[in-house]
Amino acid sequence: SVIKVPLKKLKSIRQAMKEKGLLEEFLKTHKYDPAQRYRIGDISVALEPMAYLEAAYFGEISIGTPPQNFLVL
């Protein structure tokens, strides 16, 4: 069965951080290196792609009993 999740367009995380003056410092301390997943040791490099900063569409899902709500990209 297919479950459709209604999407909501929100301000991207990158845009919200930029407006609050937090983006520049975040990018300095969370460098993206796609080769990091194949190395061990440098914990200052983000392990996952940072494309989630650009995400502007979110959906809300519920999991469990009682249901707990989560926003997903």
C-alpha cells in the first residue's frame, strides 16, 4: 500500500541560519568532505552530505503507540 505524506514548504535551514547570522560559523566548523566516509579519525568533518541544509519541503509522520510526530525531509 502507498501512504502519501502531505508536504509543507518551509524556509530552508541554510536560509534560516543565514538570517540569524549563524551560517558562516556553522560552515567553518562542519566541513563537508565526501571522502570522509572512507576515513577514520577527523571528527571535525561532517559525515553526511550537507544537502539537507537546502531542504525546503518537509512532511510530518507519526510512529508508534502512542504516536510520536516527526518532521522528515
